Amino acid sequence: MAEIKKSKAVNRVGSLIGVFFSLICLGVFIYQIDVKTVVEALSQFEIQYLPIAFLGLALGYSIRIYRWCYILKAVEPNVQTRACVAPFLAAIALNNVLPFRMGDIIRAFVFPRSMNISRLNGVGSLLIERILDLLTILFCFFFSLQVIDKIQLPEEFILFCQVAMIGVLLAFVFLFLLQKLDLSAYLQKKTRLSELGSNFVQALALMSDLRLLLMTIVFSLILWCAEAAFYFMILLGFGIEVNSVAALLSMSVATLSTLIPSAPGFIGAFHIATFAVLSALGYDEGFSGSAAILIHLALWGGTTSAGGLMLFLKPELFQMAKTGR
């Protein structure tokens, strides 16, 4: 009982820290912009660009769903792509409205019951997804910096990205070795893993097959390019000349900002990151501020609406297993 109360207290403190940080970021964002200029820029947005932007977003999320299914098939050969749609989109919506990326936790531990798959495999597939996403986003970030050589970003942020890239590459190498050198058996023997831990490591090894990893890297590159197209079309909608690499860099920095503890929906952190990178690219505050607001609103609204619809149509997603697999 005491441990539960302690856990709730820690979660509460974490939520308050996230909200506090979001409020600071939002305050800085509002301080940096001229509200009148931003409202004027938003009023001039050409709405016909939005449907095309949403097509890019829909393509990206469709590939995300297929990628998750592709990873799961390594250990759950009977899983179907259509069975992954509702859990994936519902988890994204829950991430948007709950703290601590609770949607991911629910997708890993709760939704597998309705999909008839193991929770261990749900956790393993999510872990591989996150490693692939971070690897791809960092690649997009550094690629964009090489192409746009005149942009000035904080050295601390670039150092953070460099350290993160090293870490994610090491994680990727570990996943490869886990399967290639059969490290799962070695770890089980040397560390005396429990049966549950052993099963998890073995499942992770199966999902780390070299061919599978290479294919999922390809999927990841395509889906993040599709999301960059979403940014690109919204930026074009303001009637200002912008290139695709600027959109790719904006998408990379905005996505990396979601790693920072913040309020649900990444309010504040997302806005200040997008505003900062567009300003660094030389765009005025009216365009940068309005673009940050509209991109977040479209991204959050689109994914939350799709996930909310899945939760409404599929309430059985929250069925809990009476006996864990």
C-alpha cells in the first residue's frame, strides 16, 4: 500500500514538473512573438494546403502501423495489420492527452490482450520502434545541418544530439549482436535471468534479425519523410518560399523536443522548438510563430481525432487478460 502511494506521489510530482516546464516554454514562446503579427499570418494561411498535408500525415502513420505489424510478425506470425490499426492510433491519442507517454505503456501492456499477443512482445516491439525512430530522426537532423550550412543552433543542443546518436547506434549494435551472436543464451546463463526476463530477451533477439532491422529502417525513413512532407505543405500554405530540407530540419527538431518532460500534447516545448528552428532559418517571427501553432494544432488534432475514433469504435481494447501471457 505504501509503495502504491509512493508511486502515485512520484507520478504527481513528475506531472507537475512537466506542466511547469511546458508553462515556461509557452511563456518564452509568447514573449518571443508578436501576437498581432502571428494572428495576421494565420489569417492569410491558404486552407487548400491542409488536405494535402494530412495526406502526408496519413501516409506516415499508415507506414508506422505496418512497421509495427512487421516487427511483431517475427514473434507473432498470426498477427494481422488490420488488428494493429486501432491499438496504434488509440495509443497515439492517449499519448496526446496523458502524461509520461502513457499511451505507449498502455499499447505495450493493455492492448496486447485484445490483439491476442504477448505483452512481452508488445514491449519488445515498442522498444525497437523507439530506437528506430530516434535513429532516423537524428539522421534527418544531421543530414539537414549538412545541407543547410549557414544555420546557427545552440551548441548544447547539437552536442545533446551527438551523444544521443552515439547512444542509439550502440543500442542498434546491441540488438544486432543479440540475434547474430545469440547473446540471449549468454545473458540468461551469466545473469541468471528469470524465465520472464529470458523470454523477453529471446523475443527481442527474434525481432532484431538483420533483414528485419534493415527493412524497418527503410520503413522509418519513408514514414519520417512523409511527416516532413506534412510540415512542408503547411509551411507552403503561408505563401512564403520554403524548401523541403527546412521542413525536414523543422520536423526533426520539433520531434526531438517531445523527449523533454512537458505537459500532455507537448504544449510549449513543441512550439518553442519549432519557432526557434524556423527563426534560425531566417524566417520572421510572424511566420515562425504561426507555423509552430498551426503545425502543432494540425498534428495534435489529426492524431488525437483518429485515435479517439478508434477508442470509441473499439472499447474492447481495454480488456485485461485474466492470466498474463
